[in-house]
Amino acid sequence: MKPLKEFTIPFVGLKIATHHFEFKIEKTFFEYFEYEDFNDVNVDVKVDLDKKTTLLDLHFKISGTVNVNCDLTNEPYDQKIKNSFNLVVKFGEEYNDEDTDILIIPHGEYEINIQQYIYELIVLSVPIKRVHPGVEDGTLNSDILKKLEELSPKTNKEEETKDEEEIDPRWNTLKKLLTDK
């Protein structure tokens, strides 16, 4: 997979200080990764690169919305996301990204591509169970929800009232004998 140029930061010409970068992430970014769970994406990414003499310290902050389908009703809705991530980039003999918080790049490198970190941060910010806010507060009017309620198992109270209605009235007279003791 060829890296996207707009997410490559050439750090070799930067002064030893903190530098700010901002990115606007849209659906085309996820099409590049062939990720199709999002209907639409509108996320702002802010990256603070703190360049030091021996390492780079990156602070990622994301906020925005991703349009996903509800797991219960399959209705699309905008899920708000907000997250942050810190990455330390050190220099070593060879490329090593085994640790999630530390990236080691060869000494001769002059730029770093952060697209994979942005992708993972956004995908991991979306909750595992996606429930439409209208389902939680009861305002969503959906045919699927109506069918789910119709097919849901009955509660114990509903079963007890049905059982009481179906009891032969002759048994009620016998129950009185038990309580007359």
C-alpha cells in the first residue's frame, strides 16, 4: 500500500520545538484502506509534533462524527467520536513498530507517515456496539424495532397474568379451603 503524501511529515527541516498539523478526514480516506463500515466521515485530526534532539513526540487528538449503521435497527446515524493518542518516535538501526506507543525508525530517515495511526485511532474510537440514540431514548420510530418487540420473549409478569386467566374457576374454590386454616 502506497502512503498518502498529505500524511507524510518531513521532520528533518523542522526546528527543535513543537509543531502543529491539522488534517480533515473524510470518507475517501477510508476508501483508500478499503474500510467500508462508515457511511460518511467528518473528523478533525490535530497532531502536535514535539521535536527533540534524540526523538520525536507526537500527540494525536481527534474529534468529529462518523456515520454508521445501528446494530439493532440498521438505521444510519452520526456517532460522535473523540480520542487522543501519544506516539514516541526514536531512531535506531532498523524500522520497528512492535510496541504500540513507540516507533523506531532508521537513522537516515527524514520523514514519517502517520496515516496508519490516524486510521487506527478513528476506527478504535467507534464503540463496539453501535446503538442509535433514538433507540436508547425511545424516540426512534422504526419497523424493525416494532418487529423486535413483537418477537421478543414475554416477561414473567405477562406469563403469570396469562396463567391466572387460564385457571379453571373450580380451583379457586379449592384455594379458599387452603387459606381458611
